Amino acid sequence: MSVSVSTAASTGKHRRSGSIAGCYNRAVSSTASTLAVSLESVRTRIAAAAHRSGRPAASVTLVAVTKTVPPEAIREAYRLGVRHFGENRVQEREAKRPALGELREAVWHMIGHLQRNKVRRAIELFDRLDSLDSLQLAEKLEAVAAERGVRIPVLIEVRLAPEETKAGIEPEALPALAAHVLRLPHLELDGLMTVPPFCPDPEQVRPYFRRLRELRDRLAAQLGRPLPRLSMGMSHDFEVAIEEGATEIRLGTALFGLRQP
Ligand SMILES: Cc1ncc(COP(=O)(O)O)c(C=O)c1O
């Protein structure tokens, strides 16, 4: 089977924008085996990094970021054992869903900024929100989740480099938002997420990952409850993120190749 994935690369500048809902990157193509090889390599690197941090490979969840990736490549990833998928946009997830309905064990993560007017759709389309970034969004999610009788696992996205990244809340605002979320019965606060600045040398990103782990540890102590999920690390820096305690890494380029702008 020929699947539209570009040659996998282990590096790639992080881009949050550029995809148009419903349009996928079909320009580049390779074979399904490219994905199998990339996945195998990624799994080996995850295991080695986890080992270096004294943890089993199974303590790290691979979230395949499928922004601009066509449904057939997503199905191939599922066939190869991937179960967690991340999308940045409600519309794109919605456009691909009809072609993906049979992936029964798939867990869908919303990893992009969620607008409040899209909360209703998002609750139908995603299993988790990894990018909670405001009190107003938390309130809206709570209201819709209560209406539907569901409980939504969430991560709070923290902005650690305000000059470089737009998304997330400031670390200073984290304790108040977290305490508020804990009072909302239909949200389940599981941990933190961050998108650090892009640095060619992953070692330069290490302090951001360490900072997020320390923030999580402090917050968990303040709240008196565990916050087990730490979502950090992308294609070019995931090994460093794992060494610093990531329990979830979000990989697009390393699996599916470079996205078209
Ligand atoms: C929030 C987020 N995490 C992870 C990724 C994956 O990045 P990469 O392709 O560098 O692995 C993206 C890509 O759009 C993203 O927006």
C-alpha cells in the first residue's frame, strides 16, 4: 500500500500554523514501510532515553501528531501499534474522522489552542485536551462536559518562553488555574504540557523541560495530589524531554516527515 508520508526526518522547525482544515499534505509520498522504519527507530530511541532516566520504555506514551497527515497514513500508524494521536485543529480532526471511524482503540488528544466556540465539537471529537490555557476555557469545558455527562482529562499548557511561543499560561498563573480546575467536577487535571522554543541543539531546550517538571512537582505538592502526565518533547528534542521526565512525547516530523507549510 502506498501511503502519503514524506521521508522521515528527525529534525524540523516547529510550526503551529500553516495547515488549512481539510487539506492534507499529499504532495510528498513514500511507502508504508517508511513509516514502519521511522516508528521502529523512534521506539528504539524512546527506550534508550527512558533507560537513561531509569524508567521502562512503557512509561513514555508516544502521541503521533497527525496535523496535515492523511487518513491512510494514520491508519497505517494504528496498524503498526500507535494508539495515541494528536491534532491541533478541531476542523481537521472533524474532516478526517469519517475515514478513521474504525480505529476503536485510538485516543485522540487535542494539542492546539482550543477556542471556546469550538468546545462542543471538540468534546465529541477528542478524548483529551492537552492544551488547557485559560480559566474561561475551563469553565466552558466544564459546562459542556456536565451537560453531556462526561469527564474530560486535561493538561494545562504552560508558556515557558513568552518571547518565543504564544500558547499556554504564564507559570505565575498556574497555581490559581490548577486550583480552579480541581473544583470543576467534569474535568480531570492530569498534569502539564509545554511547547518550548525551537533550538537547533536539543541541549538548549533541556532547561525548559526541567522547569516544567519542577513546576509540576511543586504544584502536585501544593495541591496534595499527583499530576502524573507531563507532555513535552517533539521530533528534534524528545530524548532530552524523556531524560527530564516526559511521560508523553508528541511527534509529527520524526514519524511522518516534514509537513508542507
Ligand atoms: C503542540 C505540538 N506538539 C507537537 C508537534 C509535533 O512537532 P514535530 O513535527 O516537530 O514533532 C506539533 C506540530 O505541529 C505541535 O503543534
